[in-house]
Amino acid sequence: MAESVEKKSVYLFAGEDSFSAFEKSQLWKHRFLEKYGDLNCLSYYGEDLTASEFQTAIESYPFLSEKKLLMVQDFLAEGSTDDQKAVADLIDGVPDYCVVVFFEHKKPDARNALYKKLVKVGQVENYEMKSGVMLNRWIVERAAKKSLRLENRDAELMAELVGPNLWNMANEIDKLAIYLNGAPVTQKIIEDVVSINLASSIFKLTDYLGEKRLKESIRTLEILVNSGEEIIGMIFMLVRHFRIMAQVKDLAEKGERAPDIAKKIKEHPFVVSKIFAQCRGFSDRQIREIYQMLLDVDSGFKTGRIKISTNDHSELVRELEVMVGKICL
């Protein structure tokens, strides 16, 4: 019979979607303050927290209250290894009157001693990045809180322009709500007001290219070109994207998993996992051909074959549209 473990009032909110993790931690804080006031709510940050301070905090009784709350931010990412191990040992002694909430901006290392202890005796909530229907629903609900009514097609456009980073998305929704000031939303206004996330749009373009969806690929390319970003920077990111894809595809076909590939090529696990999925839409030959076409475009404007100026990128845009047509047809 498995040994039962006494669960403590200790929580960890973390994950790739750090915005949702942060909001959950703030919800706990808000509800505590409503019920018990602010005299027994203590906040600590990363490397500033020591194990001795943590021990003192959990062992001291609440002041004129039944409970006290400790909010600990980014300690698993920034605290010293020795302090983390010591805090892990102290977790077993957290008294009933004390609630401890850990929040991390980054996804914790599962090998971390404190993380293991929190999984064992606390409650860990891991927030994954939202995508597809889940992301669209979040956008609609978030907008409604700002008295902004978005249809599903509006949410899809927002997701396409901004990407899955909810910190950015929340800012763009706030900006849109202020701009409209109660007026109805149109897709034209969204395109004019919302700031485009270049990396997310490139992922979207790559998805469409892999599915050979010409119309959507051309539209996304237009959004990228009209985003106000330096078009040369956009070309650089496209070249980099398909260079990483070539590496990921090669290692995937050798049986490597996405997390191992990320370590091997020293790229962010989230980026590699996304590209790992995209690889299924391209053969080795297609990836090499696209990469070469992008290099040709890159060398074209550098050598003067493709003429560009500060105010005129039309030749370069035509080259990219021709490239997109070749890939999709």
C-alpha cells in the first residue's frame, strides 16, 4: 500500500504560459487580502529570499488573524541552490495557519529539489501555452472584461497578429479597448491598431506554407510586410527559421525527441517543439529548396539585383510572393 503524503497549503503556479500563472497567483493574493487584510501578506523575490528568512516567515504567527500568506516570486529560477534545498526541507514544517504561493515566470526544471518537494507535498499547476480554439476563447473572454466585443473571426485575427504570448495579447487588448472607447470593432481597426509579433507571424506563415494554403500564405506575408518591421529583419528571421527547421528535421528523422533536439542545437524548447510539429508538412528536399530560395532573396538585395529603398520594397515583396507561389503550387 502506497504511503500517504500530507499535503501542505503550499502552491506553485508556473509554466510556459507565465501570464496565466501570474494571474492565478494574484487571484490568491486578492482573495486573501479581501478576507484577512494586508498585515499578514508577505512578498519575497527570487535571489533576495534566504532559507533563514523563509523559516522565520513560516514560523511566526499571524498578527490578529487566523492565516498568513507568503508570496514567493521566481525563487526556483533565481534563488541559490543551497537556499532552495533548505527551503525544500522546510516545506514539511509549514504550519496550518500559513499559506505559501510560489510563482515563476519561467517553467521550472523538474530536477530541482524544491520543485520535486512541491510536487510531492504541495499543489503544482503548470500552465501550457494556449493555441487554436483555446487561445481564441481566451481572447474573446479577456476582451469582454474590457467591455470589448470580439467575434471569433476577430479573435483569430488577433491570434494571427500577436501570437500565443498572453502578456503581449493582454496589452494589445487593453490598447484596442482604449482606442475604440466603446465603438464597435472592425478587422481594419484591429490591423491598424494591434502591434504584430514578428516571430508568431513567421510561425503562422510557415504553417500555411506547409499546408500549401496559398491565399492565407500571401495574406500573412502582406501582414508581415505591412507590420512596420524592418523587412530585412523579417528576411533574416525567415532564413533562421528554415535553418532551424532543417536541423530539427534531420535530428527528428534520426529518432531524436524535441526536448533533446532543443538542448543539442541550443534553441528554446518551445520554438523547437513548434518547428518539430511543422516539419511534418515538409520533405527534406522542400526545406532545402525553401532555404536556398530565401538565401537567393537575401543575396539579391545585398548585391543590388533586387532594388530596394527606404520607401520602396516592392521588388523584394514580389520576389517573396513568387517564392510563396512556388512553395504552395
